[in-house]
Amino acid sequence: MTDRVLTRVKAVICIYCGEVVVGDIEVMDGAAEAIRESFVKHDEGCTQNPIRTERERLRAERDLLRAAIALDAPALLEVLAEAEHTRWANWMRYQQTAPAEKRADWPRKAALAYWGMTNEEQESDRIEARKTLEIVRTYLRAAVDAFDKEG
Ligand SMILES: [Zn+2]
């Protein structure tokens, strides 16, 4: 026969909402873990628990920032597409006024991969890439600002 001790638990009461989580019961030795688990379960779901409230606020913030950095907002796509059109239109205008020696070099440049160009040649592409980065930066800042206003 194993030794089993009967213990009386008067009550386990939530400090936030005052609910009696475990009432006046008698338990066999070893049941303490089950009592603790039922209290933890109440604690995690207790609407008066400030830690639970803060955890939910932080999860909402995390979800909003995840959505922002996924960069799949239709408005962002439109702003980037607008920038592409502007880039193309500027290129079309430049083509008509570019010096003949520049134009003569375009087939060579067009045949090269970005990594095959000189650093100076790459810089003109970096200038355009920086414009795109600024659009993305502006979008991410606006997403964070919108969250700050909500919170
Ligand atoms: Zn509670």
C-alpha cells in the first residue's frame, strides 16, 4: 500500500478578479500540480489580469508590424508603380536629348549584368534604388506612426 496524504485546500483565489479558482476541497498528495495548472489556466484567461492585457497589446503591435514589413499593402504597390512610371518617363525624355557618344555606349551597357559594370556606371542604378528605398522607408514609418496613434 502506498502512502497517500489527504490535504485540505481551503481556496485558491485570483488576486485580480477575486474569483475562487479552486474551492474548499480535499486532495490526495500529488494533486498540487493539478491545482496549480487550473490556477495558471485561469490566470492566462483572466480579463482583470494586467499582464494578460499587456501581452495582448504587444501581440497586436507585433501583428501590425509584421503586416507592415510584409510590404503587401495595395497602396505601397501603387506608389512604387508610380515611381516606376516616373523613372520610365524620365528615361524616355533623356533618350531624346542624350549626347550621341552616350547613346552609342548603350548597347554595350545593356549587354552587361549590373555586376559587370564599373562602379561609376553602377552608381546611376543606385541613385534609382535609393529612391525606391525612400518610398519603402516612408511607408514603414507611416505604418509605425499609425500604430502609435491607435495605441
Ligand atoms: Zn481572475
